[in-house]
Amino acid sequence: MALAGCGGGDGSGSDSDTANAAFEIYAVAPLSGAIAASGAQVKAGIEAAVAVINDKGGINGKQVNLTIDDDAGDPTQVAARMQQVLQSDSKPDLIFTGLTSTEAVAALPLTNQAGVLAAGPAASSEMEQFDQYLSATPLAVDASKAALKAVADSGAKTIGVLVVDNVSGASAAGDFNRFAADYGLSITGSEKIAPTATDASAQLERLRSGDPDVLLYSGFSPVVGPVLQGKLKIGWDVPAFADQTVGAFPYTSLVSPAELKGFTVVAPSYVVKGSESANTEAMRTAVAAIEKAYGKDFDAPIQAAIHSYMSIVLVKYAVEAAGTSEAKVAWDARKQLTPQRMPLYVGSSALFQGEALNWAVFPPADWSAVVAANFEHGFIVPMS
């Protein structure tokens, strides 16, 4: 795999340059800081995608060059790096906007203004205003609806909602409030918690006072540890459900088996061990390449890596469908894509149907509710 500088193309993202010129990707990721472990997984996903794509002939016949910079998960650093790259004489063909919605929201106003195609795993509803962005991650609202459906399917009628106090958490809380009634559910209380909190007892006690049938939690953060520990600490044995943000976080390293009792994760089926979509040739190719780039077997969730990988795969096929990496043209071409036309892709069975903007549509059939025990090669292992 080639690693090179961030320059590429003619500065407009068009393919009018010479046939043997490279397709340039500039990426940021949180390689240091609080979520550096997940940032390392993102890096592995990006590098694996580039390696596989180059092995399959590149993008529009061009080999891919990749530059990755550390942004420490800090939106200020993201903005500074974007300004520097986008003001250079030669802009990249694609900008990868980091892991989290916080990073992406800092990058996308600048990539949009510059007319450069962007991609990444972030998928909060606040990002719907930005076109020219592609993500293979289920849109936050689809994940929220899947979680609500799983709760309703369990027979519950009332929920207490707990979310991390950040962009993603606010998005989830809004979705839960908007759509709970559609699934026959009512919310007895809603709380938020700082992503660095070490004790969730106060929030959990307030939620318990509403006597909900289920605790519904959302948040890509280490605070999932204190949430599950706090539930046991205060003696609240209510079942807990979590959306895909939690399934993407290595929560098993933070809690004991006793604290996992009654904990159900609602995740895309392709990251659940034993599912049909987890055992496709495309998924096996992706996992092998990711583990090679990572340097060891995945002992944590593979979602951050696989969604980073698949987001770049989506860009490959969109650019090839468009015949150009010009941002708006390639982005418009996303609606031509079908799973059958993308042999390297694993993800939504519906793709960009209906009103989908930047994210593929993930219908209910694409999800699994898993009583989660651990992770094996990055896949969620159902508790036996």
C-alpha cells in the first residue's frame, strides 16, 4: 500500500489528469487522546480498504495514495488540518473526516465549501445538511429505530433513556423522543451523562424513579462502564438495551460478566458472529485485511474499522459509477449503486433508496438484537 502526501488531482477533484495519476486520500483519525484505541481501529480500516482496493485495480484504474494525520479527536485540530490541506495547491480526491460526529461536523463545512468528496463512519442526524459526504455506517435514526423496535419486541412498554452528552447522544435522544410512540413505547424519563463521567448513579436513580420496563442507553464512550456498573451498584435489575454506538465500543473491557447480565446490544447483523451477512466473501476479505493492518486479531468491536473500510469502498464504487471524483457528480452517483454491483461491499441491503442522503438506508432486516457476551475477531458474540 502506498503512503504519500495529500496532494492529488487538479485541485477540483476531476479526473482530467493523466491516466496513471494516483487517487489521493487525506484522512484524520483520533490516534491519541481518550479514544485512541478506537482511532487505531479506524486507521486499520482505512489502510485495509486502500490495500484491498489497490489489489483490485484501484479506483477508476488509479492506485490509491493515503495520508493519515492524528487529530486527537479534537474538532479544533480537525478544522485546522482541513484548512491547511484544502488551501494547498493540490487538493485530495477524498477526505476522510475522522471517527466521530464531533470530528466530522468540524470538517464538513470546509470540505463542502471546497467541493471535495468526503467520507467516514460518523452518521449523526446533525450531518444531514452536508452533501458530498458518504458513509457506510447506519444513519443514526435507523439505529435508533432498530433499538426501539428491539425494545418493543421484548414486550416492554415504557423506557428510561440515558445518553452521552455530546452530538451523537443528542441525536439519539431526539430520535427516541420522536419515534418511541411509533413502537408503542412511552418514555418515563430522559437523562444525559458526561462522556468522561465515572459514576452514573445519580442519573440511574432518577430514571428508576419513573419505573420503566427497560433502560435504553446510547453513547460511544467509556461511560458505558459506569452505566452498567451503576445499575448493579444501586440494585436496579431492569433489562438494559443499547444502540449501535455502544456495540462499537469495547465495553467488555470495562465491566464484569455480572454487570453484563440482561444487557442487549442492537447492532448491524454483519458484526454479529454467526449471522449470514457476517460470513460473506466480502466480509471475510475485509476482516482479513483489517487484522493484517491492525497487526493482531481484533479483540474489540470491529464496527469502527469495518465502517471506515466500507465508507471508502462506497466511494470507490460511486466514483466509478460517475466516471469522475468530482465531488457533486460522484455523490449524485451513489443512487446508482446496488449491493450486486459492489463485490467488496458489506452493509445495507437497501443502500441509497428513498430519501436517503449521505447514508445507506438500513431496514429492520439488517439488524440483530444480541444479548452480548464478548467480541471475537471483532464480532459481537451472543451470550449462550
